[in-house]
Amino acid sequence: MTTKATLGLIIIIVLIGLAGWWYAMDKPTETPTTIQTTNTQSTSSESTSPATNTTVTNSSDASIDQSVNSIDTEMKGLDSDNANTDSGLNAQN
Amino acid sequence: MNTKKITASIVSLATASTLLAGLAVLPAHAEELGLKDSTKVNARVDLKTEDRLPKIISRSNVAIDARVDALNKLNARIQQMKNVSVTFKSNISSQIQTNILGLTTLKTKIDADTDVTIALTDEKSILGSFRIYALVIPQGYILASADRVDTVVSLMSDLGAKLQLRITAGQTAGKDVSKLQASLNDFNSKTADAKVQSNTAVTTIASLSPDQGDKIKQDANTTALKAARSNIKTATQDLRAAHEEVKTIIKGLKDLNLSVDASSSARVSQ
């Protein structure tokens, strides 16, 4: 094997290594754990990369949906409480 | 002469015998004819009493059981309240238990009643002395409703902050968010009013107590309960309106396609 071929092989290996490193560095920012901790308050991690920010947007949607669901549940409970109040008031005894 | 005397004697004896026989038979005929003597009338009254008393007792038991059941359900609901202190819950629970104990004691008394008049008086006291349905139940559930309103207001406040963040991000990204911001402002206004209404409801009914037959107090209690119920109704309508605004805002945010501009969101929030 010539020197040029050896050098080319080393360069290819280094490039593959760099690509793997970049991929590994990028992935963790999309984990749900990060999403949950950044969905209501902004943090510096939200502006580190575009991928992070996209994830935050998704987590915000989930967080908003969760809030809306909780509100829906409580509103049903409120209807039930109101019905019980009216039941007593209508009995009047 | 002797013959006449003997004949007269025989006629007198026959007449007397007929009269005596008639008197002896008369009560039996009287009964057959349906005539009432005092003994029979008294017996019928006693029968009527014996018939009425079990009905009064049964009716009272049903009424008391229903109230105790309603009070136990109210107590369970009170324990689920989220925005009041343990002491507050304990005080309400104690009042409910006092009512349950009073009703249970009254039930025992009514079960042992032997006089219709006393039983009827005891039956009336189920209503007048306790006012479970007219006061205790609505008062308790209005407090529970007010607590629920506070819970929803708190959840909506958190949600409003999240929505504001998104709207601001959209604005920074150059989107027209004027309608969304107007909806969010209305949302905030409605939730704030719901909180005011629930507080007013609680203040209005917090110190009400049974009227014990006092008509003026009864009317005042009813007026206060209806006013508080009206406050809760307004609060509920406020929250429903706020809920509708949330739907509008969420749809509007999706239409802005903010996921593309999310980096702006992050930058804005720094």
C-alpha cells in the first residue's frame, strides 16, 4: 500500500469519527428529559442549536396539551359540584 | 173477683218478662244495626294510631338515611379540596359529622316513638333543625365549587404563561399575532374574574347557619346561597369562555407554524 493510499484511509477514518462524534453530541439534546425541564421556562440550552429548539417546540405542545387536559378534567368536576349545589337548592328543605 | 186478680197478675208478669227480655237482647241488635258505642270508637282510634306510627317512622328513616348519605358524599368531596388548609377541611368535616350524629340520634328517637303527635314533631325537626338540603349541602358544594374554580384558575394561569411565550416568539419571528394576543388578554381577564367571583361566593356563605325555624333567617340564608351560586355560575362561564380562547390561541399558534421558527422562540425568551 502506498503512502497516499494510507493517508487517504486515515483521513476517511478521521472523517467517520468526526461524523459519529457530531451525531452523538447532537442526539442527547432531543431526549424527553431535556424537553420536560425546558418546556415552561427558557434556558440557555434552548438556543444552543436548531435541533434543540425544535424539540422545545414539541415539548411545549405536549405541555400545553397536558394543561388543557387537566383543565378539562377539573371543569367536569366543577359541573358535578354545581349540579350537587343546585340539587340542594331546589330541594329547599 | 179472684179470677180478675189472677188474670191481671198473669198479664203483668208477661209484660214484665217481655220488657226484660227486650232489654237483654237490645245490645246485640244494636251491634247488628251498626250503632257505635264509645268502646268501639276508641278501638278504632287506637287502630288508626297503630297504623300511622309505623308509616311516620318509616318515612322519617328514609328521609334521614338520604340526608346522611348526602352528607357522607359531601364530606368525601370536601376532603378532595386542593386550595384550602387542613384545618379548614377539618372544621367543615366536623360540622358535617355533627349533623350526621344529630340525625342518627333523631332516628333512634323516632324509632322508639309510641305517640303519633311526638313522632310527627320529630319528623318535622328533620327539616327545621338541620336544613341539610336547604343549607348544608349547597353551602358545602359551593365551597367545593369555589375551590375547583381556584384550581382551574391556577392551571389556566400556568397555561397562559406558556401561550404568552409562544405568542411572543411568533411576534419576534415577524408573525401577525395581534388576534392571538387579544384572545390571550381576554383569557387572562376571564380567569381573573373567575377568581374574584369564587372569592365572593365563599365570603357570602362562609358564616351561614341553620335557621331553626326562623323564617327571616331562612330567607336570608336562601338569598345568600342563591347569590353565591350565581357567583359560581359566572365564574364557570368565565372559565368556559377562557377555555374557548385557549382553543382559538392553540389553533392560531399551529397556523403560525412556529416549529420552523422555534429558534426565535428560544432567543426571545433569553
